[in-house]
Amino acid sequence: MPNDTINVGILGCGVVGGGLYKVLTDNAESIAQRVGRPVLVAAVADIDWDRPRDISVPEHLRTTHAAEIINDDSIHIVAETIGGLKPALDFVLGAIAAGKSVVTSNKEMIAKHGDEILTAAADKSVDVEFEGAVGGVIPIIRTLKESLEADQIDEVMGIVNGTTNYILTKMSVEKLSYEVALKEAQELGYAEADPTDDVEGIDATNKLAILSAIAFGRRVSVEEIYHEGISQIMPEDIAYAEKMGYVVKLLAIGRRRDGDRLEARVHPVLLADTHPLAAVVGPFNAIFIRGRASDEVMLYGRGAGAMPTGVAVAGDVIDCARNISRGTTGRVPCTCVGLADIMPMGQVRSRVYVRMRVKDQPGVLGAIATLLGSQAVSVASVIQENSDGQTADIIWIMHEAQEDQLTSALAAIQSLPIVESIPARIRVEG
């Protein structure tokens, strides 16, 4: 019947699940108008209903057993907001097997098991949506899958982790050390007690796998994406970068290269301060897209949080509800064909910033430049800073070179008696 209610079951009532519940309940009337039928939360599952929350879920909607939602024939859409792989993957596959559409904000699960999940959904003629998995409130998945689907995308590059962007902003603006900025991020709830996934680039790697698969039409293996974090970034390198017209950002970069080869990498970069992404500060996310017809597009917004991510997940719920209301599924199917050929990092060509601590004496620059030239690495600019009469910092910006050639050159340079250390090597973009 046209006016029958579409029922939603939520798995997990943490930050995202709580945000989703609030959006769906607070905006129930306007959502019903947009769908043409009421869309109501029928049940919420969580293993611990005693922990503090900013929302209150009525007792009759609560359960501690996900199976009660998965096996309930009156529930049409299951929203998974637990995170991680286990037991979330089993719950999602179980919901699909039970004939329910699924929405999720679980980037690790989609990055590593998206093909399995989407294949299962197609076999059961149900929908799987995951807008909230990348970029919080930013509608990047829908933009790539629908708004720009007629274009050939050559590049996606973005700040997709708010924790690291907050830390780097604090290090730049307030001149804090990495350790102090991280502690502040943890106190404000931007970073977990164990921040490894964020600060070492793992979270951004999962998100890049999803973005690249959609943008370039190939499945992307997370294990093949090169990643570095920000834990080794030093305040002096941020200061030197600013002097030269750059900011330091952790970027997820996906690029189409020769033929069907792709670059897929996550690491800190010196980004030209004129680039649109350079102005993105604090816990915000932004994603820059370059298409052959569309040229340059950038989307910006809050990358995490209960309400921003809750809105993104609720939007997926509405999409699923509209399809259910009209008796259709798979309107925007998975378009990935085959596995992407990811270029090994050693073959990637990029410009690089290198800081060396060297003895302050004649002939140093010439000796180092000779070794760089032997590996076909040419110098774009060089400055000397922070001399105490005995040692000095030499900061090099290299012209575009192949990674393995630069690595070989730096290994040879490190062995020179005139070189005390090479404390920083950061790639340059923009």
C-alpha cells in the first residue's frame, strides 16, 4: 500500500548510530514527504544500553541482539553503524540474505569487502548504500556515481581524515609539537585513545580505496595502497614549508596514469598554499576532483561527528526507502570492472622536499648535488637554514623524479661523512 510505513533497524547506537536515530526521528515528517511514505525507526540494537548518550531511545525500540532486527520481516532497511569487520560484515551479509536493503558508514568493511557485499545485494535485488563511509556529510559517493558519471575522472585528491588535519592545523597555526597537538585532539574527542588508524593513514587508505574504485571503475585492493602517517612530521618542517609557500597536509591521492594504471597513495605532502585544499583547516574534510570534461570540482564539509555523518547515512536510508516505495532496486549499480593495476610506489614520480642536517663547510652542496645527479634527480631549489657554525639545515626541493631513484640517492648521501642526518622527506603537490 502507498501509505505503508517503511521500517528501519539500526545496528549500533554510538556516535553515528545515535546521530542517525536523531535525524530520522527529528525529521520524520519532512522525510515522509520526500519519500511519499513514513520512514520510521522500528528497532535499535546495541550491546550496552547503560553507557552515556546524547540521545534517548525508548525502551520498546531497544534490543541487545542484532539478530532480532536482521530476522524481523517487518524491517525493510538495516543501518549498520558498528564499524570494523567483525561482527559487522556478518550482520550486513545476514541482512542482505534476509532480503533487506542496507546502509552503512563502515569504510573498512566497504573497502575490503565491498565487492562481496554488492554482489550479494545484486543477487537478492536489494540496495546497499555507503555515503557516510567517506567524508562524513560530504556527498562525495553520490557525486562520483551520479553527478559526474558521464565524465572520465583523472584525479581524486583529498583531506579525508579530520583528526590528522586538526593536528597539522594546530602544529601550523599555534606551533604545537605533534605530541601536544595529538593530546589536544584526544581531549576534544577528535582522536581516539589509540589514534593509530588516523595518524598512520590507515583510515584514509580505506577511504581512498572506495573513492578510487568509484572514480576509476576498478576494484582497488587496500593492501596495494601505499600509506604513511603524520607522526614523523616536525614543527621545523612545517615552518620551512610556510616560508616556501606551502602547507603540510595528509592527502589521499588517486590518479589515472598510462593506460589503466592507477596511482593510489596516502601520505603527508607539502601542498602549494594556492591550492584549494590548502585552506581546509581543523577537523574539516575536502575532496578535489579533476575530470576531463568537468575540469576541477571540490567538495567541503565536516568529515565526522554524530549529526554530519548521521545526515549522510539518513540520506542513504531515504534513497533505499524511495526504491522500496517504487518497487525497484539497483538504480545505480556497482560499475567496477576487474581489479585495478596499482603502480608500485617505487615507480611513482613526484616532487620531493628533503631536509638534511650537514656539516657547515665548503663543498657540501656540490658533493650532494653530484650524488643526486647520478640517480637522475635534479634540484629545483635549495636553501640553507639554521646554521650554528658547525652544522646547518639544507632544504632541497627536487624536480619530479622516480621514487626508487630518489631513495637510492638519499641512501648514498646518508653515508657521506659530511651528512649527519636526513630527518625529513615529504612529497610536494600543487
